[in-house]
Amino acid sequence: MTMLAGAGAGAATGAGGAPVVAASNERHRRERTWVHRWSADGPSLWYHLADGALHRTRPDDLDRPDTVLDTREATTGAPLKVYVDLTNRCNLSCRHCISDSGPHVDTSAELGTDRLLALVDELAGMGVLEIASAGGEPFLHPDWERVFRRVSERGMNLMVTTNGLLLGEHALEVLREIQPLEVRVSFDGGPRLHEHVRGAHTYARSMRTVARMVDAGLSVTGRLTLCAGGDDELGVLFGDLTAAGVRTVKVAVAKSAGRGATDTGRHLVRKLPDPDVASLLRRLADEAGLELRLAADDFPAELHDGVLSKLRDVDRPSCGAGTDTAYVTPRGELLGCVAIPDRPFGELHTASFSEVWAGRAAQHYRQDAEESGARRLCDALAQPMTPSGAIMVGMPRRRPDRPR
């Protein structure tokens, strides 16, 4: 893959004459830089590194040709975006946590730092455009800084989701240098519901961190997990985000996975919103002066305005999990989505991402996904849960052995 990050005069050239810059150059974050996601058997895509916008046709305002990274040499069929959670360790034990994270989880089988760095390098070489990291709480990983810097150095956009309770001055300074595309701070509603989910005093502390990050010049987004109950306080949340300097709020729905599928969090899971809920959110966002982004998988398909596409091919009928996007668990399992934990493609402790991504389990998953006709693949492919574990439906697939 030919790498370019806002090359200027005197840049070296790679295959096809495309400019190449040193991996340590992070200036591409502050320049108008495009990625041409080339495809031999489908439409080309154009990705704008400055704002994360994806285009199906060559943008008219594309500036200089030498600001384009051509992925012609990248791996065919690679995902556009990969979620890489560094750890399941967290300072909180949220009632609906989809990854079942917490302060006392066993981290002994999680991917080591060297493996994470090698994985980042491989994904960059495959032509992946974005790496998103949550957890757990990513800032509890001992080497989060090394991993995040590597993502930036390799020319991919970084997105970080945090609960906002652990960011000291050093973390803020590192984020200022890296300039992630977004830092998302998680909220579950207004103060009452948020603290029911996360614990006392968490709402105000997270909101103070939001203000500090905005003051530091970071691109901060409020990330709302829409839960059952608490709609009466959504206006309070939106108003507080605006007062803290936030300009965008992104909304997804609490899902029946992880603790959300147990007695701890089942009461927080809500059915897919109808247009009335979307209209309520839009009205509250307008009143607060916020840009509203609704997860396209969770909200009615006819709502084209204010929809977050999750960096996927918008012509694809499904959510794109396992095709346009992928999820790497802290323990090294490769999944189509965090909400479909019982359909692993394989493990990445020893195997490469590319071979697992193209492996038999992944192919079976994609076939089932296509045949399901579902928009939210977690509704069609996730295994029903019982207190003793998953009920295997359809074709049983063996969970890959984890290295001892």
C-alpha cells in the first residue's frame, strides 16, 4: 500500500508515482487529504481524512492530486473501519455494558502491546480507513498511547470512546498531538438515568472532562446510548453538552448483548425507535443547537437526515457488520460486530487479520448475513441467550481454540 499523508514538495514517490511520507509524519491530520479506496470489482470510494466523509464518486473539490492516497495495492475486500478494543478492564461496571467490562475482569488472555501494534500495521497495509477504540476504558490499557500514536502514524483516522473519568493532563496533551477524528464521551441520558447506569457523581465528572477536552481543541462528540426510560431528561443532557462546548451528539440504542442481556441491564434495552422518537431527538437537538447523528442501524430507514452511516457502503442493505466494519475483542477474537459475539471468525493471537477475515467462518457468516436480508444483523445472526449461555441455531460453528 502506498502511503501518503498530505505530501508536499520533495516527498519521495512509491509505486505508480504516488508520494510517500515517513510514518512519523502526523501533519496529514491538519491538511485536506483524501484516500481513494480503489476496487477492481466494485465502485471506488473517496474518503476525506479531515472529516471522515465517504464519497462514492470523485469529489469535485478534491484539491491537489498529490494529497490522495491510492489504495490500489491494498487488500481486496478489506473492511473500511475496524473497532479495536484494547482491554475489557474498566473503572465502571455499567448495567448495560455490551462487552461485560469492569474493574475486576481477567485480562490475562488479552492481546499484548506488540501484537496490537503489529495488527495496526497490518490494517494500515490492507487499506483500512479508520480505527475505533473503546473497551472497557481504553485509557486503562498500560500502552494506550503507543497504540494510538501508531494508528495516527500509519495514516488512519482514530476514534476514541471513553467514559471521560480518567483523562489527566498527560492524556489530554497526547490527544492534542494525535488529533483523533473524534473523541466520544459516553452518556446514557440525563443525570438520573446516567448515574443509575454508571454510578453516583459520574455525570458531572464526565461533563467536566468534556469541557476540558473542548478547551484543549479536540473534536468531542456526545455519545448517547438511548435506554428505556429517562427520555424526560434528554433535554437536560443536550443542554449540558452544548454548555460544555460540544456541537455534535450521536445516538445509538442499548442492545440485548453483554450485561444488556442479563437481569442487570435488560430493563435498559428498548425496542427500535419509531419516527416519533427520532423526531423528539431532532427537536431537542435543534433546541440545544446540536448536530444530531442517528445510528442508521437503530433508527427507521426512511430517516435520511441526521443519520450516522458508520463508515459503510450506503448502498449495502445491511448494517455492514462483517463486511465494511469489523470488531477485534481485547482477547483477540475477530467478530463481525461486538453485538454478535457467538459468531467469531477466528482468533488473532497468532493468525493474521487478513487470513481470518477471508477464512471459512467469515465466509459462512457473510453468506448467512446476505441470506437473512436483515438491516441489523445482530437481530438475525446473534444466538439467543439463556442463563447457561448461547443456544446454537443454524449451522453450529466451533469457537476457535485460544493459544495456551
